[in-house]
Amino acid sequence: MFNRRGRGIVGAMAIGITLGDPAGIGPEVVAAAIAAAPPALRGELRVFGDPACLARGAAAMGVTVDVPCDGVACAAVPGQPDLASGAAQVAWLEAAIAAARAGLVDGLVTAPISKTWAQRAGLAFPGHTELLAARFGTDEVAMTFVGPRLTVALATVHIPLSAVAGALTAARIVAVGRLLASALVDELGATAPVRLGVVGLNPHAGEHGLLGDDEARVIAPAIATLAAALGPTVQVTGPLVPDAAFRDAVEGRYHGLVAMYHDQALIPVKVIDFEHAVNVTLGLPIVRTSPDHGTAYDLAGTGRARWASTAAALTLAARMIGQRRARR
């Protein structure tokens, strides 16, 4: 199915999929998403993981999967993570990244890992996003969630809430805003003028300084710089009152939002778009997508895992790769 460079039909895309934590629902949601994919797309997929784990996931979901799959073996027990499962998920992820760096795949779809067990097994990064940025030598990346009704990029990611205010900088907000605006136009289908909202950090967006000065001191200057850099084709608005911004975005007022911290973005995304939201890493030389949920050990091995987000991640990866190729 693959030629000697690891690609499918010459000129077509190739997408690598990692199984994630073998003790979680990764093997099941990956198997179900592959089985539901159009035949032409299935022919361009390569799974990085233990074939036995993938087969176990397919059996649990009642599907048949026939795509290339290779990686270190791992006899993980569903719902019972350990050092072996932690090491396997890291090995599969590193193998997939190596293939992408070598040009063997155009994009990666990554099933959920356990940050705890991956780090116990030697992963020196908080998660996928930081690892990918390091491996590809990318200075600025943005964790972004793309759903049918909400698209949100994060200015800060995996840090304690108590550290967010100190970590926010105008330069970081500008970088994330530029990445999001570019993706909205080039890969996500937004038409000009693009409406980009920047959410405040504090309640009521600081209430003119009564509830915090981060908006006036950091966020507003970033918005001014961002608006000047993006030009008239992108309308940048903010600092927006957080408790109203996401409602407005759902109603279509904004194509995308820049949120200040992890849960500020993830709570509304998972309430509004949980079944179909996709985690996208912007700023990489390849496309990377992932479902918006975790390992769900309580569901592992039961065949009851929800796989719609993984299917959406696969579909979006193919779409974004196609858009990048069209621009070239």
C-alpha cells in the first residue's frame, strides 16, 4: 500500500495515527474512526502502535481495520496503566514524529496519552504540544480547539492557574492571534473580514481596573499590535468579557477566539462541541490534530468509547493537509 518512502499513491497525502495510551480508549477510538473513514482516505493511513492493541480495540468496537500498523509491543490491560503502557505510548509518538520529520507522513493524528504515565516513563514534556514544538524546532505554536460552533486558541496551556497572570505577555498573545488568524483563512475556510476576538483574563475583563489590570497592561496593547499586524482583512476585538465572549462566538459573532488559559477555553468547548471538537497544534511544519478528550480508563475495553472526536480529527487533518497542498 505504501511506496518505499512510506507514502501512499504518489502525490496523495499520508497521515500517521498514534494509538496513544494502550491502557486507555486510544486503540478503540482509532479503530472505529479508521473503519468509518472513506476508503480513499483509509488507503493513506499508517498507524504507529502495537498491531495487537489495534486489533483488540477493533474487536471491542466491533469493526475491522486493515491499515499498516507497527510499533513496539505492549501487553497493556485496558483500564490499568503502568510503566510499560507509559513507555509504549511515548515510543509510538516518537516514531510517528520521526516519520513526519523524514517526510514519510504529511500529518499526525494523535490519540490521547496519559501525561502522568508518559512522564513516569521518561517523557520530559507536559504533553503533545510541547513535545512537538521541541522536536520540530518551532518557537511559537498554539494549542487550538476547532469545533462546529467554537474555535479557540490558547495563550497559555499546561501551567497552574496561579501562574497564568505572570506568564501572559503581549508578545505571546500576538503570536497566538497571528497563528489563529492565518489558520482561519488558509485552512479553516473563514472568509474576509475575519472576526477575531481576544478574551480578557479577569471577571468582567477587569471592570476598568477594579478587578485586575491585566487587560489594560498586557491584553489591550497586544490587541493593538495584533490589529496593526493583521491589517484590515482581520477585525480584532477585545479584551472581551469572558462570560459573554463564548456565547457570542457560538452565535457567530467571531470566527475564532484567543483565550488566556486552558480551562477558560476547554470548559465551553467541551460543553458546546465535545463530540466533534478537535485539538489542533498551529505553527508546526506539519498538520497535527487530536480528539479533545483524555484516556477514559473507565471506558477502556468496554466498546462504549465515543469516537466521533477522533473521526473529526482525522477528517480535519485531511482537510488541512489538502489546503496546505493547494496553497503550494
